[in-house]
Amino acid sequence: MFGSAEATIPYLKPHFSGTGKRWKTSRVYGLLPQVDTMTLAGQPVQPEFWFRGGQFIGVTYQLKKEKKTRFVLQQLTRRYGPPQAGNVAGMWYWLGQRTYILYEDALPDVSLHVASLRMLNEQVIETAVRQEARQRLGWQPDSLGLSRQFPLPGEKKKQ
């Protein structure tokens, strides 16, 4: 469940999470090999579980590009309706009140993110889903000790 404390979820093994200030608050985990039997569209996948500030914020799946990955997009569309087009070719998303799904058909793989809005903090580019979340839902990036990416309403952005 999104928001669950990092230490309360069993079967996780740490993945390399990067260097720099951002990684002092964000961590990425995989599943221990003996429990990692998940498949998506008939493909084995190794999910990456993201935590920010000690809380579970989302999961990412990497799929090898093939016809079956289009099946994932078709099934998501059937279940959640037509997606919104992202600002990058091959990117589609569904935005809810507290969660989103982001399908990225990037070369050579497909990435699928199922996440809470807090995962939007982890995106390194300004995406259409982030823009819509700010405009329609009032979502604001959190800083968690980092410099603010966007000014608060009425605040000038520092140079």
C-alpha cells in the first residue's frame, strides 16, 4: 500500500539508488530472488519498489519491447479508458486523484510506473503528468531537504 513504511515490507533487497543529495531521501529495492516470480504480459519482470522519506511511493516495471508490451497498454486502456499523451513520443499516462500510471515506450525497453503522486518528485524531466497534477490537482513537489524545483504561489524563483 502506498505510504507504507520502508521497514515494514518483507522480501526487499536494496538496489543501487544513485549518488547525490536526492538519494539521501529516496531508495530503490527489488524482491529477493526466491519470491521474485512476477510476470506481466507473459514476461518475467523484476519490479523496482521506490521509497521516499521512508515511505513506499511506487513501483516500476521494465519490459523488453515486443508485441506483448502493446497488450499491456491495451489492457490499461480497456480498464482505465484512453490515456493522456505525454510530452515525449511513446509516453502515455492515466492520472487519478492520488495515483498515476505512466507507460513509457522508450527504446529499447518499456517502463511502466504505478505510483502515488509523491513519485512525481522522482521524475527528472518536467513531464505532462507532472504539469497536469499541478494544474488540475494542486500537487506541489516536496523538497525533503533539497532546493525547491518550483516556487510556491506568490514566491519568486531564486536564481
